[in-house]
Amino acid sequence: MIADDDVLLREGLASLLGSSGFDVVGQAGDGVELLTLVRSAMPDVAIVDIRMPPGHATEGLEAARVIREELPDIAIVVLSAHVEVDEAMELLAGGERLGYLLKSRVTDIGEFIDTVERITAGAAVVDPALVRELVSARRRRDPLDVLSPREREVLGLMAEGASNSGIAARIFVSEGTVEKHVRSILGKLDLPESGTDHRRVLAVLKFLEAR
Amino acid sequence: MRQELSALRHRIADALMLRSPASRRAAWVLAVVGPAIVVLGLLPFRSTVGLAAFLSGALLAIVVVAVLGGVWPALASAAVAIALGAYFFAPPYDSFSVDRQGDIVAFVGFAIVGAVVGILIDQLAGLAKQQAALRRVATLVATAAAADELFAVVTEEVGQQLPGVERARLARYEPDNSITFVAAWPLPERGFPVGSHWKLDEEDISAVVSRTGRPARIDNFDDRSGPLSANARKLGVRSVVGAPIIVEGRAWGVMIVGSSVRERLPADTEARLSSLTDLLSTAIANAESRSELAESRARIVAAADETRRRIERDLHDGTQQRLVSLAIELRAAEGRVPSDLPATKAAFSRAARGLTDAVEDLQEISRGIHPAILSKGGLKPAIKTLARRSAVAVELDLQVERRLPQQVEVAAYYVVAEALTNVAKYAQASVVHVDVRTGDSVVELAVRDDGMGGADPSRGSGLIGLKDRVEALGGTLTIAGGPGKGTSVVARIPIDGKPVLDAERWRAAQRRS
């Protein structure tokens, strides 16, 4: 299910997803239409633009919240032209199977499809550009200074929502090594060990935002 | 030391010249007591010192009385002195008869001198009072004080300065042939309350003044019609004089002084009124042109901002969307190119990549034109984002818990953005402190760095444009700091639309004079 008020973009996404093995069951032009279609079609994942009529502000977030309340099994990917950390945190507070991506991310087809599949399978994802902005913020007494460069890399990937195995694949180490790094990071930054990946993402995001 | 003495001298002079009711009472008391004291002091020596000494002492007392209370107590004092002198110091002693011719001449001379001294000092005191009043009003005008305060002070001065005046009122003409009272003295004014609105009858003093554009007087209210005159009669006002306040060739308002006695107000009241009301005209003209200027500046800035917002919206909704869609189509096309045409595939891929980069560039530009986060989330998240993207470490202290008017948020955002950019470009600093504090009526921002300092406001049009933008809203922007001491950019922007007084500049000007 795709919701975006820009017809061109919607059609483009539809054909892209269609040719990548997805079955596009509906297209909506605003939040109300989206909710109606979702309730009737019950898709596996809904891809929603954050900015839709009538207000062109954060209708997408609002729709995501409603969908999450009524039909919690549906994965939701929110696309936005600008990524803002407050919106990411608001969205991801809804649990797992949620993603917050830059709209331009869709042009990297392979990665985009991969991300959508990960989200549908249960991950929580934050666009790497947002994570990069948060991590690279310069502080005088940076709490991140206690981390080694490798640990900083792992932290970034954690914030993006990658699972331990995903991180292992990205930086070419074993999953065991990743687990060690993660424990060390959580310990150094005094973050709680959380059971699920999505809670971890939220915790890291909150930490990065507040520092 | 010299400054303190001078200040003390000024304060004493002011107090003495004030002629409060207390000092007047004191004058009358002293009129009798003064000469009496001189008598007591010189009595044991009367055979040696004689009348002359007594009269000299009494003259001193008269001077003090004149300063405290004016001509009449002084004359009374002279009379008392003559009586006491005749009784105690002119032979035969202890009787009112005066034998010596010389003594009689002395008394006459004393009476003349005493009267002259009394009158002269009275005039002097009056002039000093006028000067003090003018100075007080001029100060208010110069500091661009709030209109209400200015009106109240001038009305009070008018009431206190002009002889015979018991009450004074200042009214502003409204477009529908009515007036609004904007100040009154003495307070509390119950008859014509400040802020009350009255329709003008053509015989009212205000109407006459407005019609003729010149001062006018009514010496008798008995046969006047209209609600204003009726109210005046009820209050016991019997005669009034009104003088117009002329601003830019039209009658802006009228200053009315009244007395409870018919035909009481002296003939020169109109002239004396004018000197004070002229100051008022200047002040009002100043204030009006200043506020017009400020308003037009604000309009220009607002128009420019609106354009920028529109451009950002168009860019976002139109161009960026289209480019992203195009990139997707290109990618889809790339996918359809058969794998035995690698060069073609690669060409599509490059084109798609180029498009995506262009979109990112557009996003950066769009953020520079107008950051969407500012409209959506307000100052706090916008400044936090600025801080994150700053090349120099930023320590934030943001106390902004509510949304502010749009132009205020935009101005504040650009101050911080430009200041941070300058720090990154020139300062070679290790840290920048950004403090934002929101009060009830003013938001205060400070961007301080620990870099090289020596910021030159004329270098880099960014800072000058900021000053214009901030001042257009009635705020102030100050850049301080010296070589080696870092730079600080401090802006104070009013939230409620009332201009921020540049207190520092005024204090500095005061010190210089």
C-alpha cells in the first residue's frame, strides 16, 4: 500500500515495488483514503509520505499512529524529504516494523527494497543520513569520546536499526564480535540492555539527540 | 567627590524649587518664626548692634521664606519683621512708636528691598521649575519613552507650573468627531477618566480648538451645552483654557487646563501652555514617524520571508518530488536494459546517481532559504539541528518552551545560523555557547565563542542584514568582543511588538553629558 499525494512518485514507487516482487494492493492520495484502503485491503506493509493533504505537515505520522493502533501487524515505512530526529523518535515509539527514511533513499533501488523487506520482517529502521547528522554533531566534552572508532561505527548502525547479524554483515566481522562491541557500547554509555532491536534503536536515538 | 557634591546640590535645588504644599506651609511658619528667631538672637545685643543688624538678619529669613513659599509669605515675613523691629530694636524700646527719622527710612527701605527680593526669588524659582519640567519632558522624549508616560508627565507639569490651574487634561482627537482622554492631573481623575471617550459638541473647548487650530478659552460654563460641558459643570470646573497639539499640520489633540473659579485663568496661560505642548508635538511626531519606519521595515522583512517560504514550499512540493520520481523512473529503465549492454546500463545508473545528488543539493539550498523544521517544530528543534551541523562544538542552553510569533522565530533562527557560520569561518574557536532565553515580552539570544575575536561587523553582509532584520522588529543586536577574547553576538527581540529600549546606548549618552 502506497500513500503519497504526488501521483508521479506514487506510480514510480508502485512500478518499482511491483517489479521487485511486491504486490501493490492499493494507492492513496491522503491520510483518510489511506486508512480506508488499509482497513479493507490489510497489506503487509504501508509506505506513507509524511507530508500529505490537507495540512502538508505530519499527516503521515498521524496516519501511522492510527494504523499502528488498529492494525498492529502492518509494517509502516514513512518517507520524508527532510529527516528530523523528533519525528523519528515519535514514529519509532510505536514499536517494531517501522521505518523512517529520506524520500531520496528510494532511488537506490536495491537498498530500498532490502530495507522495506527488513521492516516487513520486523526491524525498526532510521535513515542513515539522520544517524550521520546525530553522530557527527560536535560536542566539547563528547560522551562518545569513550568509544573506539569501531564502536562508533557499530553505534551508528545500531541507531539505523540494524540487527546484530545485519551489523556483522555490514562491517565484515562475526556476530559474536558484534555482540561484544554492543555490550561494551551499552556499558560505556550507560544505556540499558534491551531485549528487542527496536527498543535499542529508540534508546540510542534518544541518547544521541540529548547529548 | 565633586560629582557627588554636584548631584547633592542639584537635588537640594530641585527639592527647594519644587514648592510642594509642605514647603509652602513651612514658608508661612518661617515667615513668623524667622524674624522672631532673629529677634531672640540679637535682643541681648540691641544696644550695640542696632536696627541695621536686625534688618539684615531679617532679610536673610525673607530670602529663605521666598525660596520656600514665594512672594506672599515673603511679604508677610517682611511685615512681621518690620513690626518686631519697630517694637524691639527701634528706640524707644519695647513700644511700637519709632522716634528716629533714620529708623523710619530704614524700615521703608527694608520693606522695598524685602519685596523686591521676594519677587525676584519667586521668579527665579519659577524659572528653575520650568527648566526642570522641560528637562524632564525632554528626557522622556529622547529616551523614546512610552507614550502614556510622556502624556502623564507633561500633563502633570502643565498642571503644576501654570498659575491658577487646578486640573489639567490631555485628549486625543478621534476621526469621528470625538475625543479620548489620554492623561489627567491630578490623579485620580474621576470626572473625565483616562481612556474615556466623548462625543464633541460644537461648543466644547476641544471642538473650538480643533476648528480654529488655535488656543481658546471658556470663562464661564453656565450656558454651554453638550455632555462634556455638563460634566465639567458637575465637577465644579468654571473656566478652562485649551491649547492644540499640532502634529504634521493637523490638530492631534488638545491640552485643557481648568479652574474652579470663573475667569480665573490669567491671560498668558495660552502662551505658557504652548511652550510645553510644543514639546509634546515634537515627541508625538517623532514617535509616529519612528513607528511608521519600523512598521515599513517589518513589512519588507515579512514580505521577503513569505517569498522565501513560498520558494521552499514550491521547491519541496514541486521540483524535488519530480526529481525523485524521475530518478525512480531512470532506475526502473536501468533495470529493463538487457545485461548485454553494460555501457548503457552504466549510463542510466550514472544519470540516476546524478539526479539523486541534485536532489540532495536542492535540499541543502532549500534549508538555507527557509528551514522547514522552523515552521513545523519551532525554534528549539531548529536550533538543535543548527548545533548538530555546526563545524565547531556547540554548547546549548535553550529555554524556549513555547512557539513565538513567526517573524520572531525566523529572526532568532537566522541570528544563530549566521553567527554560527561566522564562527566556523573566521573564529578558529574550540567551542561556541548558544543561549536562548524566553521572557514574557523579550527573547534573548547570545552566541559566544572563544576564538580569535576581532569581529568586524562591516565585513560580511550577513551580520548587517541581521541587524536590519532584528531592528525591523524593534529589537537590538550587539556584537562585542576583542582580539583574543572571542566574539559574542547578542540579540534581544521583543515578542509583544513593543520596541526594546537600547538601555546601554542611553546610559552611555547620559554619562557623556
